[in-house]
Amino acid sequence: MGKRVLLFPLPYQGHINPMLELAALLHSRGFSITIFHATFNPIDSTKYPSYRFILVEDGEIANRFTSAVEDTVHRIIAWNNSCEQLFYDCLTSVLSDKNEEPNACLILDMHWYNLQYLANRLGVPTLVLRTGSAATLNWCRTYAQLVQKGIIPVQESQSSMLVTELALAPLRMGDLLRVGNCSHEVLSDLYTHEMDAIRTSSGVIVNTFDAIDSTEVEKFQKAIPVPVFCIGPLHKFTPPARSSLLIPDCSCLEWLDTQVVGSVLYVSFGSLACMNYEEFIETAWGLAKSEQPFIWVVRPGSILGKDAVDLPDGFIEATSGHGKIISWAPQHEVLAHAAVGAFWTHNGWNSTLEAICEGVPMICKPQFSDQMGNARYVTHVWKVGIKLEGKLERGMIEKAIKRLMTEDEGAEIRQRMRTLKHEASLCIKSDGSSSVNIDKLVNFISSF
């Protein structure tokens, strides 16, 4: 009889997909899979008939909060406080089920810190999945120290200064973790809990690869000496997760088939980021003035204070024939399409990794959490993109698009991105770093 792995993703799109991809990877290596999931953004279990799914009721905690970015943090904290007993009941039921395979371990999203403590009390070996980069582990690890040193909260006049403390270069002050208007005290408490939980775990799994993150892994392990397994990009080892919370508009792929190779700008800001209506208007006219073909994802609810997309007068006429607006995209397929030449992104880690894997250079406009730091690495470490700084303005947008897609600077960026794409392709080969780390992870889990 084989062994069973239990997994519990945080119920947000950017956290669910990597966990499901990890589940598929472990399932392909012979493990049975049980997935716990919350009431909020539930996973469609019919798409995964080989797995067992267990609902952990959250008492509708999530619905007590708004869709504001800062409320995401308060929602996570509330979940940790409210789900502990509920998860205890579910977990002990699974552990006592003699009809199932022996349980090897539990894999939790990093944000489920209270559930980590619970698993420890029950004696369950637990691994933590970090759905962001290894670098973000160090940013979270040092957050409380930065607060104590008075570096956080960052003064606006210091935002462009490099962080010289705690080996956080190449970050600038303005790149440090922040989530909307969430207080630094609340964030410090959250990250402290998460790091304390990791210290008691059996190890950390990170959706990244050595060529871009090995130095950060070394830093992290010096501070918190637990095993770290860099096994990304996960979406390249398994079929992409089928858990999209929105229905993708696949007509955009047919539209891409009609476009010139490398000519299209793909614009998408992920599943959580929002903009105000003024920024939306400036974005629209910046795209129009660039005269580049584009696909623009305008997600329902992504414009603050607007229930529907209200395009500026004359925009449709100005972009007729070379612009396509959709509500959600099949992003893996779009980025892999030969017609796509650049990606304007919020720099969520999944989107950043996907762009690297397909060799698509980026225009970066991060908004919260790790996105600012990810953008800094894109633009100043790997040098495979350019960043839009400050308030969005149509002239700035037009200039950035042309710099990346039509000028010599863009050609140099594309060449560096081709090199980075090659490095990503090497890590997933049978003798590549991530493949080797997957073998180590499988053996590690099997030893429990």
C-alpha cells in the first residue's frame, strides 16, 4: 500500500493553483492525495476525480471582509483563528480512517500558521508550501526587524533608497512588503507567526528554481535551518491547474492567430489587483496611443467603484482591429503564443514565473505584497523588463510600451529574457536542479 499526502491551500487563485500542481506532481509519483479546502473560493472537485476532497467550513468568515487589498490580511488572520477547531475535527477524522492509505505528511500553505501549530500538537509531519519566491521568505523573515529598526513604515522621501540592512539588496525602501493600508504592526505579527511556524515544520517547498533563487535559499537556511526544496516552475512539471475562479475567454487565442509574431502586448493584473477609474482611463489611452496590438484583461470588479467596464468615448474606434478586451484569459496559452511579445503585469509570482518560462519580457506595475520586490528583480537583477513608476499616465504608458516592443532597449531585454528562459528550461530536465529537488522531496516524504 502506498502513502497519502494531505494538502491545504489558502483559498486564493494564486495559492490554489500551485498547490494543485504540487498535488498532481506527487500523485504522479505514486502518492494518494487528499485536499482540504475552505468554503471561500471552493475547488471544483469534479475536475480531480482521483483525489479526495474535504471541506473545512469557515463559518463564512471570509464574507465579513471587503474586497480591499488590506482586508486580505485581516481575512487570513481571521481564518487562522476560526478554522483551528474546524480543521482539527477534519484532520483527526482523516488520521483515524483505517480504510485509507497511511498518511505521510500534511502540506500547508505558508499562511496557515495556526494549523501548523495544530499539526505539531497532533504529531503530524508538516511541510510548508511557499507559493512565492525564496527571496520573499527572507523579506517576510526580516519584516519585524525592519519595523524595530524604524525602517518600516517607509517614508515617501526614502522610497528610492536601497535597503542596506539585513542583506536585502537589491531592494529599495519602496520595494519592501506592504499590503494596501494594512498597518505594519498587523503585518509584522502575521509574518512573525508564519516564520515561527516554519521553524517547527519538517521543511519548506518553494515554487522557484535555483538559477534565480539559490542565493536567497542559502540566506534563509542560515537563519532558519530547515530543509528547502526548490521545485519550480511547478506548472512545467504537470498540466496547469484547472481551478480558475473565472471562465477564460479562449476566443483570444484565435485572435492571436491572426497577429504578427511578437507583436502583441498582453495586459493582465491577476486575480486580486484593482485600479481606480482614472488609472483605467489612462491605461486605455496609453494602449491606444502606443498603436501596438494588445489583449487587455479587465476582470469583473477590477475597477474600484465600478460594477461594469465603462470604456472612454472613442476608445473602441481608436483600437479597432488591433485591440481585444476580455474578462479573463487562459494565461498559460496566451503567454506561450508566438504572437505575444510582451506582458504588462502586476508581478504576482505565478505570472512572473510564467513569463520567464515562455521568454516574454515584462512591463511591471506592482501593487502590493511581494509584487514590488518581484518587479525589482525583473528590472534590476535579471533585467528582463521595465517598470512603470508612480501614477499611471497615458504618455508614460505609451513610452514604456514602445521602449519594450519597438526600440533597441527592448531588443536587448528580449535577448536577456531568452537566456533566462533557457535557464528555466534546464532546471526541469531530468538532471536539472528542480527535477533533482523533486526526487529529494519525494524521498523525504516517503521517509515519514
